Amino acid sequence: MAPEFRPDGRLHGACVGILAGGGPLPAQVARAVEQAGGRVFIIGFQGFAEPGVIGHWPHRMVRLAAAGDILSGLHAHGCRDLVLIGPVKRPSLGSLRPDATGARILARIGRALFAGDDGLLGAIVRVLGEEGFTVRGAHEFLPGSVARRGVLGAVGPDASACSDIVLGRDVVRQLGRLDIGQGCVVQGGLVLAVEALEGTDRMLERVGSLRQPDRPGGVLVKMAKPGQERRADLPTIGPRTVAGAMAAGLRGIAMEAGATLITDPAACIAMADEAGLFLAGIGSGDEKII
Amino acid sequence: MAPEFRPDGRLHGACVGILAGGGPLPAQVARAVEQAGGRVFIIGFQGFAEPGVIGHWPHRMVRLAAAGDILSGLHAHGCRDLVLIGPVKRPSLGSLRPDATGARILARIGRALFAGDDGLLGAIVRVLGEEGFTVRGAHEFLPGSVARRGVLGAVGPDASACSDIVLGRDVVRQLGRLDIGQGCVVQGGLVLAVEALEGTDRMLERVGSLRQPDRPGGVLVKMAKPGQERRADLPTIGPRTVAGAMAAGLRGIAMEAGATLITDPAACIAMADEAGLFLAGIGSGDEKII
């Protein structure tokens, strides 16, 4: 629990702004901030943030492009540090309906609006910095939810799974350089599926019908993109990912250590142990994988 | 119509063996061989080759792994040159039930059975060479079905489509180096989907729900893998691909010139023209794309 911005790791009543998309992580960040002695103000993006998740804290639900509301809310609560957390689906320009401030900011984001996710998120982080905020990574607040290196549960990958992990890591690194996806599935040397805009859950859905029946089950590999804006879009797994891997007949999940968020580590490990799946935190380089 | 193995481009009654998977291309190769003065004997793989397509010619339907039957049939008809054409789904080892010759050949293919498609097909071509056959590419017999460079129909890609094509070509080349797929879909700088084992048709199916409503439609890019065994697995498009691209809201299809087979060029061009889609044959290098 050590955000780097206070020498003693305490927040001394400072207010951290949380820009919240879907899923449970915004609440986990809010709890972690409070435990470190800070306060939070949550901007919940309409259509993505779940009121049941963020409702416990001071918050405001706003449209994604209502930048005027967002900035005024954050300033009114004295937020200087921000965290962007939880998935937000890339909106269509036609649906954005930006307010006046939003239109100015969209112009500053400019061409990055049409780039891959990493380019877009990088531009948003840059603009927030220009507005006087410091954008922090959720992983700075949730060290217990960051995948550590090695075998996370009771089951480890065998030699053939390790060789699939090495191939999958190569594949995802190549994809990541092109700002495409963060995951792929490999089974016995064969790349079954590669993730682009559809996301991990939908990729796992199609893997069920692509699996090869005559060899050990496949492996899901998730890696951050090289040079990725780690403050905005870390690879994330959760119980739903583990359930998807089980349904697809996989042997396990390998994820980049230090760069993957696990939404509910205890539940993920319990599910994986029960199903005989491995969960492994791996290195990003060419060194030994676990 | 110039298979390279006769100085005059004529086959002088020689018998060409066609190892046939699905689709209409085996019949097109057979017709082309006859027009060049040759004969054919077709091995139709059970479960893939369509009896209505190959039934017009001397043929035998065999299981994929019945290598003894395959080789004896080819030898009995005096075939020296072979063509592998038409899709065959990678079988499971458990379903293969090889005959005695098949078991010996599987042992020679060895580890490549578990590699990507290109490694497997390369090994099959090698083994057929060791058995005394010369494996020819279908494109040697069907020059009229090989995508030529440039705009193939009435519609051409505009500047923004060209920039999507350049990105897509980079993506597919990176994938191809890893022996993954041969295609991807790019829309306005964003990679919507990447093809692995599911194939082009299934990739196009999911693109419909991933398309971005606020920018011009996406582009399908198909390229041969660098170093690919071109005698066994060229990228192929046909009317079904064009229909899938239309349903996915794409603007067009770019394919590697000289290395993509079009199963029914006239029908593809007519469909594309009617729908306002472009079909473009592009270079594989970094030069101007069309």
C-alpha cells in the first residue's frame, strides 16, 4: 500500500479522484485510499460504472465527454491525484455529445482518438496532466491485486505448458508493438486465437470450438503492451476470466508479473485450484518465464 | 496456363494428381490441366472434398490418413506431379486412424504435426517429395485466379483506406512470421480483429459487432505468410468472403498480389462492384501498396 507520492506512504487526508469504469476495482481503489488515510471522490462514467460499486463513496455520475462536469467536480473536491480504473468501451464520436470543455479537450486529443487504445489513453493521461492533475496507476494503490512472479495457486505449469507460454509471450509482444491486444491462446505449439478489440472474454468463448482434442489443453497468455501507458489500461483478469478459461478447456493462465491486475485474487486462486488450472506470473523479457 | 514443368506449357497427356479438400478450386485445377492437354486423378479427402465438385473426373474418396490408398492410387494412375488444393480442417490425432503407410508417414512428419499450419504443410510437401512426387502450386495452373496487382473491380481504395491497408499489412506480416493467421481487419487505424485458427469467415462474423460507427468502414487484409509453403496453403478469397465483408460493413478487401487465390474472380468482382466494395491486389513489401 505505497503510492509513491508521500514519503511515508500515507495520504494525510488528501483527496484522490477516481475516474471509474465498470467492474469492482474502483471500490477496491477507494478502500485502499481510505486505509492509507486519504479521501476519495469518484467520477462514475454513465453506462459503465456500477452505482452499486461506487455508491458508498462521494461520487457523481457523468457522461464520458462531459469534461466540464468532470474537471469541476474534481477541482471542487480538491483532488490532485487521479486514478483511471475499470473498463470503458470505446465510444462512438456521434454518441459523445461533449460539453464545451469536452470539445476543447477532444480537439487536444486530436488524431489519437482514432489510434489504438494505447494511443488514446496516453493522450487522455497527457491532457489530464496539462490540466494540473497527476495520474497514478491503480496498481500503486493495490499492490495485493498485482500479479506477482511465480505460481500463484496450488497448480504449476508443466514443461509443455511452459513452452506454450513462451510462444504466447512472443505472440502478444509482437501484437503489443502494434498496439493491438493483450492476449492470445496457445495449445501445443498452435496459436488458437489472438485478441484484438473483442477482448479476452469473447476470445475465450471462441476457443472452446477451436481446441485440439488430441493434446493437453491450451494456455491463455496476458501481457502488457511494450511501452504501454500503465496508468490507464493494465491487463486485468478476474473470476470471469478463470471461468472462461475453464469452459474453453485451458490448462492455465500466464500473466505478466507486476503488470497484471487481478480483481479478486483469492476467488481466482480458489477457482483455479479447484479446477486444476495454473495461474502463473511471468517475466516480460526473454529470461526464464516463472 | 503455364505450369513450369513442360517447356511448351503443355502437359502431353501426363496425369496430374489432385489432393482435394473442400470448395470449388479442385474442379478448376482439373479443368485447367485438361485444357493444357493433361489428365487428372483426384484424391478426395472424406469429409472435406465435395463429390459434386470432383465427381466429373476419375477420383477416389479416401480418409486423410489412408496414405497407403493415396499413394497406390496416385502411382496406379501414373501421377508424378501433384497439387494440394481446397481447405482441409486440421484433424485430431485420435480421429486419424492411419493405415500402415500413414503411420510411417506420420512418424516422418513428426513434431511438425504439432506446429502451426505452415510447419505441418511444409512437412507434408517434403514427405511427398521424398515419395518421388513433385508438388506444384495450384496458382501455377490457375493464373487467372491469382490476384493481380492493382484495383480489381470498379471501386478503388481512397487515401484513408490505403492507410488502413498499410497498417493491416504490417499486422499480418508480424503474425505470419509467427505462423499464425493470414488476415486482419483494420478500421480507421484501429485493429478490430486478428485471424488465427478460426479462419477468415468467422473473423468477419465478429467484426460486425466491433465496427466503429463514427468512421469509414474497415478493410480486410489478407497476406501470405513470409516464407510460407506456397504450394499448399495460399490465402484464398471467394464470393463468401465478399459477402462476409459486406455484412461486416467493410469498405473493401486488400490481398497480396501474386499470392492470393480467388475462387470465382468474376463473381467476386460483380458482388463487390454492386456493393461499392474495393478489391485490391497489393505488394508484400514496403513499397507503394497498389
